[in-house]
Amino acid sequence: MKPAAAVGLLAFVAVGYVFWTAQAPQVLGVHPETETVPSNLLRLYVDFSRPMAGDDAFEHLQLLDSSGRPIEDAFREIELWSRDNRRLMLYVHPGRVKSGLALGDQLGPVIEQGKTYTLRLLPGMKGRNGRPSTSSFARPLQVCGPDHEPPDVGRWTLRATPERLEVDVDEWLDHAGLEDFLSVEGVQGRWRAEGRQALFFPSRRFAPGEYRLVVDARLEDLAGNNFIRPFETPSGATPLPSDRPAAVSRPFRVR
């Protein structure tokens, strides 16, 4: 092969490799973004750069203990994807989170207070375009004590301008829920969750006046506690009333 032809072939291969790699899905991040999670953590979210094919996620997912060994039955292996197939919700197996259930009695909790774990995603998970992911991803999780307290909208901080509403929540909440379970009464717009903050962008600028933030009471924190009831009521705790509202709200003013 002539030198010029060889150079051309190498350039073609290099361009093809770059294109192939660029089309491969990558992990963008894991929610919640905090490294410290409660010992009764219920769910995690994994964001991908491209729509994923599904049906092979748990072949490429592991939760490792502090010694690097995969934990058996760490997740409830049901693939729950967002509408655009870019976000995967992982359920830490509820049967090992809620006390008194057979699986938890048999295997014990998935994670324990004071220990560190690693969520690892292995290469090979396929995107909808047929390309597999080509790189691994690891996220450490440091575990603190359990959380049995429902969230409290009264502790949230609201800041409003004509262009947007900023909502700082009192604890880490379900990432997808912050986008799906918040609304501003009578106002159309879109929500975006960023860590412990939810941002609302109205379709039309807020006019000066009084408004109301409405929160679907099903919105949960990291341990599955919502505004209706805690995921698990500790022994001896006073139960919440059974007639809890379907939504809670907070007024705010735009000047």
C-alpha cells in the first residue's frame, strides 16, 4: 500500500472511531448529588447522555460493599425509565429497607450506617441507537443514620422574580418528584431540579402580585417519606392522622 493511501486509511479509521465513540451513551450523573445518604435510602437516579434501549441495565449495575464485593439483591430489578429513556430510577430493594419483611430478615439491610458503598456501572449498556456504553462509572455513597421524618414545606425558602421562582427545600428530595410534583397555581411553566433546589420558569413573566406554590403530597424524600406519611413508622412513634391532604402549599409574592 502506498504511503498516501495508508495515511488516508488511518485517518478514515480514526474519524470512524471518534464518531463511534461520540455516539456511545455516557453516564452524566447520579442523583441525589450528595455523597451522604440515609441508611434507609429508597431510590437513586442515573442520567445518561442518550436515550437508552433498556432491558439490560441490571447486567451492568452493581452496588459494592466497602470491600468491593457486589451486594446480592441490592435493587428491585425492574427498569423504570423516564419518558425520554435518558433517566433510570433504581429502587434499593424495599423488602430490605422496610423492617419486618422476609427478604430483609433473610439478607439484612442493603446498606448500613457508618459504612461506605460504591454504585458501579459497567461498560456495555446499550443505547437506543444500538451503541453500547464504552466506559465505566463509579459513585461513592457514605451512609448516615435513617430518616423517618416527612418533609416540611414550612421549612422551604422561596425567592421569586418576574422571570422565575427558586425553591430551596429543607432536605434532599426525590429528584424526579421535584420536577413532576410541584406547580404554581394558575400559572403554566416548566420545572428543573438542581440538587436541593427546584426552579420554575413561567411561560409568561410573573406579574406583580400573590401566588401559591402547590406541592403534591406524594413528593418523597430519599427514604420514601412523603407529606402524607413516613415510609416506615418507628416503633412507639405517634401515627400521623389518616386524613392528610392530597397537596400542601405555600404563598409567595412577586414584586
